Amino acid sequence: MGKRLAILVAVEKYLDTHIPSVRYAEADAIGFADALKLGGPLDKVPLLSSAATRTSIMSKVRQHVNALTSDDELFLFYAGHGFSKDGHNFITCHDTDLNDLENTSIKLKDILEVCGKSNCKRIALFLDSCESGITDLPEIRGIYSIMSDQELQEFFKDTAYKVCLASCKTSESSYSAPALKHGVWTHDVIQALEGNDPLALEKGRYVTAMSLQNYLKAQIPRTLRKVFSKPTVQTPWIYGSLSSDFVISDLAMVLEQRNAVPPGYEQVKQVFLQMEDSVRISSLSGFSKRKGHHVPEDINSATRRFVENISDKEINDDIELLHKRIRDGMAYKRRDLRVEAGRIVTPDFEYVVYSGPRISDQGIS
């Protein structure tokens, strides 16, 4: 077994003050590395903001990637602004100059070529690139465009153990959320790598390229609905082979320790757990201003029924997702699982979801 190397590039702040900061980019890189380390020993090369200059990034990538062997694994994480010019993708650096954008940024192709020449056979690129921060600037609009996927498709096609996971389609934006203190995509990547959701695991222990992408496709729309009041679309994307054999992290030891029963708890017979999640009423899928809906001003039987009716889709989605997790992660037979309206019944526990308005500091939600 070779070593696992993570090169972490996060450009949150730029020397050129005309380039917008990328919120939580550094927290994303640090959180990603901490989560990845749960899968085994990890060598880290952090390049955060002021350390992520053009020269430093290329130097560190060449130095460390060229030293890898065929038994090693490489994880390359990037969070920052990206753009495309004449079909070539670029990632920006701490010292990127808006007046000389191409020459002070890095061609993604240059990094891919270094990886392609390496003896390392297992490479995973995690790309959380916020293109809108560059392409929306008035002074360069129309000159530069959103990133192109052609280079990524060509490099990662027909490769069993080289893969690129991207935070969104090239035509979309990658969002961050103050409630998460992370980018939405990276937050959910971290949740998967920490083993916090059985849906992200293959055989109950492995995070693979396939299981991670499938988890992100299902989870990110839910996370977006939770943190944004307006409908928001961000589609996680992948380049390369969706192979269940490409193990990104093996969490067997972590999960075994986490699930061990503490001394003294063996005699517990029954436990009731309750969790409350708050979202804006106006963000529920059944809420429609065209139908004359409005956020209630008080709580009564009528407003309770109203919230129950417009939240049917969210409840059904939650039940459907948990039913899949239970079915995939536990050894129940089909007859052992009973799904009713807002309820899952198993031989060992029941799961119930209900909705209703409540009063908070921000009003009724």
C-alpha cells in the first residue's frame, strides 16, 4: 500500500482587490483534508490564499506529483475562481492580475499534463470552481466565458482510476452558504467522506467514485432547499469512470469505533429521538404565489393544515431517501419494511416525519 497525498489549493482572497473573494474556500480545503484523513494516513500539501501563487502552485504540483509511485494515490482539491478562453480552462491564483488574466492564472491543462506523466495510477481531482466571480465582472464580460468541459472529458475518458468530480455543470454556478460555513458541494463531499450518511457508502464502508457521485446528485438538491429560500440549481458533475472499484476512502475502522456501544448502555431498551429542521415556508415546493399563497401571520389549525399540504413533496422525498438508506444499509427483508404516509416502520424502530409552522426570531417558518 502506497501513500495518500492531498494537494489542497484554496484561493479565498486575491492580491488584486477587483477580484471578488471566494467565501469559505480555505475552510473547504481544510475540511476536505480532515475528512479524507479518516480513510487512512494522509500527506498534505496545503496552499491557501497567499501561499497559492502561480509559481508556488505549479512548483508544488510538479515536485510532489512527479515523486509519486504506481502504488500511491493523489487527491488534488481546488477552490477558487475559474474561467475559459479560446477553449482552454484556467484556474486563478492569489497573485492573478485582472489586467493580465491569462498570463497570471494557470491553465488547467498544464496541471493535467503533470498528472498524466506521473507514475501514479489513482488520481482524483476535486474541482469547486466558482466561475461567476470572474465572468460576471463588467470589464471582462464577453471576453472570457464559463469553463469548458472538453479538456476534462478528454483527459479523464476511458480511465478506470482517474476521475474528476466537479461542483457543478460548466453552465451553472457553485454556491456557498453562511449557514454551512462551506461551499454547498464541498460541504456534502465532507459529509460523505466522514461517513455521516450510509447512502454515500459502498458495502457499508467504502466511499467510491460511484457512491460519492450518486450521493451528491441526491443530496445537493436537498441541501440547497435547506439553505436557500429561492429555488437554486447546482448539478454535481463527474468526468472519468464511475467505478465502484475506485475507492477514495475506506471508513471501516472509523465506523466500527463510532458505532461501538459505550459501557453501561447495553441495557437500554427503548430510545426516542427527535430532530427539528427549519426552512422558510415560502421555499416549500407546494408554495405558490400564483395560487394566492402567503406566509401565515399566526399559528392556528388552518395554517397548520396549510403547511402540511404544501410540504407533501418534501416529506415524501425524505421518506423515500431514508427508505433507500435503510434498504441498502440494513439486512431487512422486504416484508420487514412498511412505508406509510410520513412513516417507515421496521421491526426495530419507527421513523416519522411531520411538518407544521413554528415561531422563531425571524417570524413564522
